[in-house]
Amino acid sequence: MTFDRSWVLAIAWLPIAWGLWEWSRTRRRLALALKALALTAILLALAQPKLSVQETKVALAVLVDTSASVSSPDLQKASQLTRDMRDAQGRHWMRVVPFARSTRDLDRGESQQWTLRQTSGEAGRATDLEAAVREAVASLPGGLVPRVALISDGMENKGSIARAAWQAQQLGIPIDTFPLSGRTRPALRLESISLPSMAFTGEQFPIDLVVSAPKAESAQIELDAEGRMLGKMQAPLQAGSNSIRLHTSLNTPGALDLSISVHSEDGGDIRFEQAVMLRKPKVLYISDDPPDLDSHLAQTLTAAQFELERTRDISSPRLNDYQLVILNNLDLESTPVAFKEKIEKYEKEGGGVLVIAGEHSVYIEKDKNQEDALNRALPATLAPPRSPEGTAVVLIIDKSSSMEGRKIELARAAASGVVENLRPIDTVGVLIFDNSFEWAVTMRKAEDRANIKKMIAGIRPDGGTQIAPALTEAFQRVLPTTAAYKHIVLLTDGISEEGDSFDLARQANNRKITISTVGLGQDVNRSYLEKIAQFAGGKSYFLNEPQGLEQILLHDVLEHTGSTAVEKQMPPEVVKNAEILEGVGIESAPPLKGYVRFIAKPSAETILRVDRKEPLLARWQYGLGRSAVFTSDAKTRWATDWVNWKGYDKFWTNVTRDLLPRSQAGEAVLTFDSAESDLVVDYRLGREVEDPAKIPEIFVLGPDNFRKPIPVKKVAAGTFRGRLNVGSRQGLFRVRPVEDSRAFPEAGLYRPEAELQDYGSNTALLKQVAEFTGGRYQPDPRDVFEPGRRSIMTSLQLWPGLLAAAVIMSLAELVMRKWKGVFGAK
């Protein structure tokens, strides 16, 4: 026996001496003895006494090979061996350690059922017996007889178990080995595999296999990505070559490791790995609707793994940062020429464009020989209104003396611009007023535009401002006119008595006559003009400077008389059963409550239509990109019933994914130079893409946390190359810039590990390990806890027992004091 604090023994006799001193003075001698002994036990416990004993309790670390080279029957065998050892454990210590490239902990399912699973992903595509044995030796607790049990096929391809076996032998730790059969060389053979060069997150993409089989049988195909199983399927195989197509989708962007295994009863297992490139599609959503009105479409795209950026500004965004541009409910005719040209260029270079119509769509008559850039890029163009009786427009122009100078010049120019954009079947009138009113152009057809514009040019300013009489005159003249649309525009820069203008505006609205108001300068009755426009269903505009008058007046007239919208309930009709309608259930789609008239181009593909001949959904290829036009809306106006239709999400997901680019501005190809053990990345820019001003930082990411920058240099016009030595490393390598770059996209390469090429087992190695370390080869699993003649000297700590005895004696003394009647006086 030894003591850690032997000096405590010098005072351990004091409680005994005290007890002897008090013995003759008390009648409660048993209580005194208990108290003295309790104090003595505490002092002895403080001395921490130890007793050396021979221990035969075994500490066993069970190493189980769960790498990719281990077959399913082998895993079942290993699981059964582990269960047998667990049943024989008894008082001994045992830990099960699965391993492959490295060791790992048991997951909950494995520890509860003792059914081991294969280590998935990159961690399972190597076998390091050395690291596993070292980990097992280090995990054994002290004070017990150490042993290691190794269950493996012995096919190591990383490290060397010889070094670990020598270490175990020096430490006196025997290793018992249990051989597994390993994978048998399969009769199946993979002839080819084909994946898309680029796919997008959330979309289904195809994987085409050609598998050769010796005879007809059924095979099970399992698909994994980054160690996560995506699914299984059964495929019938015929003798010879078999073409198999799989479909899958992934939600993680970047270069991913895709693993496919094919298993049949007689043909065995074949496994192979491939790198697949996935990008998260970015969408620029330019909408003229409030966010809460078209939130359904935005939510659908976000749920479909699109990265959505919403804006109303068409001037600032860089289109090249996005894979798809959606133009929702915009007045396309009035968008700037520069934006239209940018959209056309973007689509030509591979971008996707989707136009969703709406009530803001306005038709403007153009020269038939002139087609703007946006119309060239789209599969359908706006159609003129179907109104054989034309439209009626009255312009009421303030010619009071305050309009003199620049104001009246621009007012005349604006009125002439409106006349220029009317059709011959349209009716126009120009009413001028000051203190009174008169017709500068009486109501007439807009056939003789030159003469009408001469009359407008003769307007001269003088007098005061009386709006109400002029407004009444215009209303009375336009009311009996036969026209599809009737619109009045009031232009003034002064203040007038209100009169009965508000009642007249309400009457006009009831008679389907719209009135818009334009206030020039700051001396206008803003509230008065706003209410007139509001009551009559028009719009109000206010300008401090008259320079923008012509554009506003023309746009307002066209908006209220040039609408090509048709508002009535119409069900969609299928013209062509295209792939984007798969799984949508378009036959159950509810009617739409309106649409905008478009004319599909001859080379466009019309998929849906309404009203028997009007296109609803048309698409086409333009340059490297694709575009589509949906002539109704996607919100709670015309598509109110569609928003709640179960096929809404699928329909818009399919339509938008169909427009995503299948080529990139920059092409990246990653190869391996076996002579130099270098990764070589080549970037080739598209013909339309300019060389970047600066090459971004680019890194190589690989197995075992490999991360190094790769120097990339320009080798020719539009061509860049980088090279980096990676040695003998195998697995998935990714080359990617620090920041996303269209010119330098991410690339991936999978270098197959030897693990997937290993078949059979190395029983000779397992026998040598067992013999060298003093272990046993293939023993009965119930005998692994047999210590044999081995034991280990260990120290038995006595202080816990002494403290427990002290507590018991103190409690006994306390009971004796409290219940004297039970024990009596001593």
C-alpha cells in the first residue's frame, strides 16, 4: 500500500488518542468510538492510500472498415461480429470505431442497432489502416489490459499499417484481425457517362449511362451527391449495352461530387464518380407593380432556388450579372432606346428574357420599316387595338397670357405630336381657352395631319383663365362621338374657379370618357386638377418646367386610347404540348380575366393561346439566348384564379427555367497533366466578351482541406491558363475565383481514388499484423476479451471507501444521539 500524502499519517492517530482520553469520562462510549473512527477514516482518505493489484479487465477497441471498397455483405458480417463482441463484453470496456480515410464516431442508428453503414462521400473513398490503429491505441483507457480488434479487407491505399503495428507491438497491445472478403470484380462494365456541362440549382438535369451486362437481369442504381443519397431506381438490363437515363436535381451551387453505383445480383457492383457544375440562377425582376401585388410570382421563383433581385429602375442594373431578366407590366414602347439595345445584346450573348404583359402595355403606331431592338429580340410584338371605329381625343389648351413664350411653344409641339401618332380613323379636336373658349381644331378625323398641325401652330396666348366652361364644351362635343376610347386632356398653368367641374368629371367617368390634367408651373390649383383626373379615371401630371411636356402628353394620350388590353374571361388553349407543360396540368387551368394583344412572329413557337387565335405564351431562340412573352399577367388582376391554381408554381418554374442560358460568357476546362502531376485550367471567353481588366484571385480547393492559389495568365486573345501541382492527391478538385466572375466560372475535376478500383482482400497482410503484434487471426469474436496470461498492475484507490465508511459511522452516531430510547444510555 502506498500513500500520496504520507505526511497526513502523522496526525491520523489524533482522533484515536482523543477517543481514548474521553473513554473514561463518558457513558456514550459506542458513539465516541464511531466519531473517533469516522475522523480517523477522513484523515486516512486525505492521505490518498492506494493498493496495487493485478487487473485482468480488458479494454478493447474494435476497428471496423466502412470504406467504399467494403461490400454490403461485408458490412453485414462486420455488424454481426460487432454484435457478438458486444454480447460477450461483460465487465470489460469496449469501443467500436468505424474508419475509412479517417476514423469517425458511430451515429445514433449504428449505435442503437449495431448495424454499421458505409462511410459516405470523400471520407469513404480511402482506407488508412495506420491512422485507424494509431487512433484506437490512443483511445484505450489506462489501468486495463489493452487489445485491438481489426475488421477489414486489408486493402489499404493510404498510410502504412506496418508503422502502426510496430508501435502497438512496442506498447504490448495485440491486434486481433478479422478478414472481410472485399468487393468481387464485377461482370458489369460502364461504357460511358454523359452529364450536362452546366446545370442550375433546383432544376432536373439528365444523366445518361451506357452499361454493358453479360446477361439479362435487373439492376439497382443508386445516386449520391457529396455523401448524401439522392435516390434509388430499378433498371432492367439486357445482354450487351444498355442505355439508361436518370434525372436528378441539386440545391447546392458549385462543383459537386456526384457518385453513381450500379448493382445486380450476378453482375456485381460498379461505382464511379463525376464532377458536376451547378449554378444558382440570378434573376433581375423589373416590375412596375407594387411588391404586394405580384408577390406570388416572386415567392414562386425564390422557392424554386432562384436568387431574385427586384427593381423598378431600368437604367442601373448590369444585365450580365444575371441569367434571366423579367420585364413585368412595363410600357415597353416608352422604355429608352439604350435599354432596349442592352436587352437585345444581353439575349444575343446567351441571356434569358421573359416579358409578362399587363395593363401598362401601350401600343404606338410605327413606321413598318422601323423595328426597335427590343422588338427584334422578342418572339411577339404588340398588336394595334381592335377598334374599327377608332378613338376620340380632345386637347384643351390654356392660351392665357401667362402661357406666352416657351410654354405655348411646347404646348403646340405637344399637341402636334399627339396628332402625329393618331390613326386616320381616330377623331381629334383642339379646344383653346382664356376667359372664353374656341375650337382651334374642330372635331374631325385625323386624316389631314398637316392641316391640323397648321391650325395648332396658329394658337396665340392672351386673356385670363376659365377652365370649367371649356371642360363642359369638350365633354359635350366628345360625348356623341362614335369611338372605342374617348379621352380629354386639360393643359393649364393658372388657377380658375371650380364651377361644376367635379360633377362633370363624374359624369364623364360614367360615360366611359377619361380626363387627364397637366399643370405647368407652381401657380396651379393642384388639388383641383388632381380631383378632376381622379373622378374621371384619368391621371394628373405637374411640371415646374415645360421641357418634358411633349413626352408626358403623348404618353398619356396613348395610354388612354392606345391600350391593346382585352378584358374578358378566356381559358388557355394548348397549341403545342411542349416540355415546359409537363407536370403542370394545364388542362385544369382556370380562365384568365384579360390579356394584351400580341402578334407572334412566324419563326416563334406558340405554346398557349386565348380567344382561338391570340398568343398567350410564345418563345424562341435569339442568338445564344432565349426569350418568351406571356400576354396576360401573373398577379391578382387578370390571373386572380391562376394564383390559387395548384399548377401556378410549376408553370412559372418551368417557363423561367426554360429560358436559362446553357452557355457561359466564359468557358472553363479543368484537366490533369499526369506527366507533371499538375492541374491545368483553361478559360476561353466568348466572342462577344471583352478581356477583363484584371484577373481575379483564383484558388484550387481539393481533398484533405487542400487550398492553394493558382496563377492564371493570358496566353492569347480571350484565352487564359493556370497550372498548379497537386502531387498524387485524388478526389474532387474545384477551381473557383474569390468572387463570382462570368469570364472565369468555377470548374471541377474528379480524379478517381484507388479505393474504387480495389477488389478482393489482403488476408496475408492481416495475418502478418496479428502475428507480429501477438494477436490472433480470425478468432471467435466471443474470445476477444480473453486476457490469457496477461494482466496489468493497477492501483486501487482506497480513499472513496474510507470516505464512505466515515459517512456511515457519522450517520450512526447521529442516530444514536437523536433516539436515545432506541439504544439506551451507554
